Amino acid sequence: MKNSIILNTISKSALNVFNIIVPLLIYPYIYRIFSANTVGKMDYATTIFTYFSLVGLLGIYNYGLREIARKRDCEEETNSIFKNLFVLGLISNIVVFIIYFLFVYYTINDPVLKKIMYVQGFGIIGQILYIEWINEAFEDYKFITFKTIAIRVFSLCAVFLFIKNDGDYYKYVAITTATVVVNNIVSFVHIHKYVDLSFSKLCQNIHIKPLIIPLFTILILNNTNLLFTVADKTILGIYQPSEEVAFYGVGQKISEMIRILFLSLVYVMIPRLSYYLENDFCAYKTGIKQMIRINFLVIAPVSVGLLALSKEIVLIFAGNQYANAIPSMQLFALRVFILSTEAIVYNQVIFLFRKENFLMKANALCGLLNVVFDFTLCQCINSSTAILTTLICEGLFQIMCYIYIYKKLQLDIGLFKFANLKYIIISMLFIPTIWFVRSFKLSELLTVIVAVFSCMTIYILLLILNKDSAANMIINKITIKK
């Protein structure tokens, strides 16, 4: 293997830390510049754009990452997979781009919403060059990290320079869209290290027909995810004021920033575990169990801490005008834990076993159930009830996945072992600790700082006293690297 998992994880985590720092700088500024109504419209426009964007992308990212990771030692097969997926992506994104603009022109009446959606639409053309899966399959996380950080810094500066009042919403959308497109262009130029980008080679021996069924399967699988949070915001936007979409978006953005840190480990491990699944099944099983253990170790305290500090976090992040986002933030905190575990079960087990059909059916069933819940509650739905129904249905999906792994794949991943569940039990001590810190009536920022420090101290001390093997393993690997 070209790079160690530790080095890859550090590179990916550094990028994800940066991707958290940037929103922490931008969103508090944006939420205070734009009204809740404007933010709600931007979030709703992004929701509609997402439907078209995913259709344009098909399932190329997931499929390409998996297949290139398996064949990367063979240059001929790597080039063949790349050019077929690239041509298919070129066709699909052009078709979707045309349909999207026709949809906006004929169906969107709100002039502000229409302006936002027109600007966002150019992101679909930028998706033609979205080939980051090549760099990830070859574990080139150093390039990905430096490239993305540099582009995001320019984006950050542009936001602070050009966004000054509520009427600058279209400038903000243009900056975010341009950031994605430029990122894709730079990545596309870079992959000449791994594949042949000559036009003549890209147009020779194209065989996209065999890819249609697996890619459409992954497309449907990806789109079933739209039946959860994206469907929530769509139905909120239809039946409730734009402000409710904005309140929902606050909790979603905060929880996603936290969850993305863990996903660095999940996605870094996909190429390695895909290789092990083909060549060393014992190493694969060991890797899965270690990932689940580390997931509980890291995410359980984070999720409980977010839940207990939701009030302070929302007020610091978005301001007093978004106080109604606190209840939904508490539910999103629970979702961080559910989805972090699901990411392993989904990506590292069932998907690597090529059981997309089960994922598609189970995800669609639970997603449709969520939509039924949303429409049933449509007259009284708000940001909190919307995420609650999603939380229930995603929990059901994860249970179905675990049963499938145990019964059909005959693989015991040890998800519910006490060695994993104990991290949740220890983390529950955070709740009385945070209540105690609040009794001093400090400012929101000081409350968060003192509470986080106190909870981390308690957690680490208990792990040391318990001689926790997973924590010791992480410490030893970091120490050895140093």
C-alpha cells in the first residue's frame, strides 16, 4: 500500500477540520447578515438543486472509488474504468443541466428563489469534472487536502469582502458555486498522474452499456437518501414559512460539521478495506471491528455533548433570531451518532460486499415511511417534528442493515458488545456535568468551553482508569508515528 492508514487519516482529518473551521467562520457571519427568510430560501433552493445534482452524478463517485481501488495496480483497467465513467458523467450532467433550467424557468415563480437557483445550476456543469474518486482511490489525500484548503481560503476571503447586506444573497450563492467548480477543475487536471487524459484515448473503446444497470442501482440507492433530510426540507418549504427551513438547516449544518470528522476515517478506509475484502478476509474483519470500536469511543461523547449543549451552540452559531432551532439541534445531535455507525455498516460492509440491491430496498422503504410521516403531519410539521421522523426511520434502517449482515452475510461485527456500549454509558455523565456548569450562569461561550473541558477530563480519566484498549491503541499508534 502506498500510504499508511494513519497518514491518510491525518491528511483527511486535517482537511475535515479545516472544513469545520471555515463554516464556523462563515455561517455565524451569514446568519447575522441574512434574515431567516433569506436563509430559508437559499436552503430550499439548495434542496431542490440537490435532486438534480444527484441524478447528474449518478452513482459514479461510489462505483468509481470502489472499482478503481480494486484495479489500481492495473493501468489498462484503471484507464478503461475512468474513461467509461467520465463519458457517462458528461452525458448525464449535460442532460440534467438542460432539464434543471427548464424546470426553474417554468415552475419557480418567486423571483428571489429563481435567481438563486439559476446561479446554482452552473454547478451541474462543474460536476462533469468531479473525479475526486480517482485521487481517493489512489489515496492521494495530501493533494486533496492542500488543494481544497487553498481554494476554500479564497472563498472565505470573498465572502467577507463581498457579502455586506441581505441583498447580497446572489453573490453568496455565486461564490459557493464557483468554489465547487474550481475545486473540480483543479482535481481533474491533477489526475493525469493516474489516468490518460488525452482526448483521443477518452473517445476510444467506450463501453458504457454494462455500467448502466449498476450505476442506476447506485443512483436509486443514493436518491433514496433524498427521502430523509432533503424530503424534510422540501415538505417544510411547501407547507411552512421559509424560516422553518432555516431553523432545520441550523441543526443540520452544525451536526454535519461534527459528523464529517468521523467520516474522514470511514472514507479513507474504503480503498484499504476493499482491497482486504478481496485478498485478506481476516484483516478485513479486524478492520471493521476496530472502526466500530473507535466510532463508539469518539462519537458517543460528541453526540451526548452536542445534545446537552444545544442551546449554547445554536445561540453562538446563529444568534438569538434562531433560538427556535434549539429543539431540532438536540435531535440532530442524536443523529450524529446514528449516522456515524450507519456509515460503517453501509459503506464498509454491505456496499463492499456489493449488496446494493438490499441497501436500495431497505433505504427506500424507510425513506418512504419518513415521507408518509411528513405528509401526515404536514399541517403541523415544524423543524423538530421533521427531523424526529427522519431519526426514527434512519434508526429502523440501521437495525435492518445489522440483521442483514448477521443473518445473510454471516458476519458478526460486534456492534452491540458491551465494550462498545460502555462509551455511551460513560458519556451520559456529561449531562449532569453540564447542568452543574450552567448553574454558574456564565456566558454561552464560556459555558461551552468550561463544559467541554470538564467533560473531556472526566471521559479521559475514566478511560485511563478502565485501561481501555481502543484508546490505548490510538495513543500508541500516534506515539509510534512521532
